[in-house]
Amino acid sequence: MKKKFMLFMILILTLIVSAACGNSSNSASNESASNNSGTDSTEAKEEVKFPEKPITLIVPYAAGGGTDATARALATAAEKHLGQSIAVVNKTGGNAVVGISEAANAKPDGYTIIMNANEIALLPHMGLTPITYKDLAQVAHINFDPAALTVPADAPYDTVEEFINYAKEHPGEIRVGGTGKGGIWHLAAASIEKAADVKFNYVPFDGAAPAKTALLGGHIEAITVSPAEVFPQVEAGELKTLGVLADGKSSIMPDVPTFKEAGYDVSVGVWRAIDAPADTPPEVVKILADAFEKATKDEEFVKFMESNGLGIVFKGTEEYKELVAKDHEYFGELLKELGIAK
């Protein structure tokens, strides 16, 4: 009887141990499968193949301006790191609205991107477009340039003070050109008006280049674009820059005083950055951001920017997101003060 009982107990223990081993084996198999699944998922993410065809970089301003020049030099440098060509296409109209709209509505695959300026933080407040920075995927911030007041070489004023005095004596007569109404160069002119208590007749253009052409042709009396955009004509003696709207001097015009030195607390400038359509995959945004960061360090790009007086100020995706969100709020308040916001 005892033997039968012992055999029965051994049988029970054997079954229990076998079941435990089986569960352990299944658990290990499940864990292994889970780990393999995770590895496959990670590998799938790492295997994003981009780009596999040419990329289109939209410039929402006319050819020849600072944004266009920066975009073309940057595209050439970035091509080396992306392994594909980047076609720069100017889509002008509506104070950058046409180009911004096309970019925002493009397929979110990274093959259509845009070089925006800080107008993206301005236009929505004026009711010119429902598109805001939130409708785009921020890739990378590339540069910053201050505004500068430039006039014909034979203008009857040689300093900021003389220009302001003339404006006070001739209210509303001085025609000042720049980007469209509410654009950054318009805000530069409006800021001078506010700080100096004068009134201009502002004339909008599709970019700095056509505004400069109008100035050279005698159709307007001044422009408020960046030093880089007028430097060749200033060097040639066709134009003269009276003052820079910045906290410090311009690197290519070190002898030109700032408005602050002239007694006017005005500091306005343009930044330029790369955006993609919203919902562009984060992996693609990162590939683009990495390539453009390397491009800003490219020897030829750096040389081009320095020789043309264009500043290189790189910010990655997260920093750029913070910047555009901050500017959206800031310019919204400024436009309200100027009576431009809707």
C-alpha cells in the first residue's frame, strides 16, 4: 500500500515539474518573440529610406532677395548630405501666402518643403491666411538678419536724424518699400514710424529684390530690408544705408550706426527657416534637419553667407518650434498695437 502511495506521489510531482517547465519555456518563448518583435519594429524604423528622389524647396518670395539667395546656397550644400538634388522654386504672391499654402497642402512625405521667414508668425493675425505655424512641421532655423533703412545715394539726408526730420516736415510723402503689408520689412518701417512719431507712405512688394529695383528706379524714396540685400548697390555707390534696426552693428556695414545709437529703440529683423507639411514623419524631419545642420557648416555655404552679409544662426527642430511659437504671440500683440491685426 505504501509503495502504491509513494508511486502516486512521485507521479504527481513529476506532472507538476513538467507543467512548470512547460510554462517557463512558453514564457521564455513569448518573451523572445516579444523581443524579436521589438527588434523588428526598431529595425523597420531605422530602415526609412529617404530621400529616394529629388526634393522641391519652395521660396515664397521673388528671386534675388535674401531668402531666395539663402535657400539656393543652402540647397546646394544640403544636396551633398541627402544624396538627391533640391530644386528651388519661387512661388510668389499674397505676401508669401501663395507659397506657404502650397507647402502646407503638399503631401507630407518630405519631398516638398519650404524656406519660410517670420511672416509665418505674422500673416494669420492679419486675416491673410488661416495657415499658422501649427499647420507645418518645423525642421530647422537657418539664419537671422536685421532690417536696415536704405535710400538713394543722392537723397537729401545722410543720417537717421536727417531722414526723420525730413519725414516730419513731409508727413506721408516718403514712400517706403519692402515686403507686403504686415510682412517683416513692413513692420520695420512701421516700427520706425512708431518710435519716431512720423508717417510714411508704405508701398508693398513681393520681396526685397523688386522693392530695391523700385528704389533704384526712383519710384520710392526708401526701403527697410536687410543690409545683405542692398550691400552690392551700397558698395557701388548707388544707394546708402542710414541705419540698422538692431542691437549691434551689421558685420558687412560696420560703419553704419544702429537706430538705437540714433536715439530710437527699434530692433527688427528677419529669420529664415525650413518647414515641411504637417504630419511629415518625424524620422523624415530628422533626416532633413540633420542634413541642413551639416549644410550650415559647409565651407562653401559659410563663405557665401559671410561674403553676402547673411547671418548663420542654426536652431534644431525643438528650438525652432519654441522660437516660432514665441514670435507668433509677440507679433500678434505688435500688430494689434499698430492697428494691422484683424
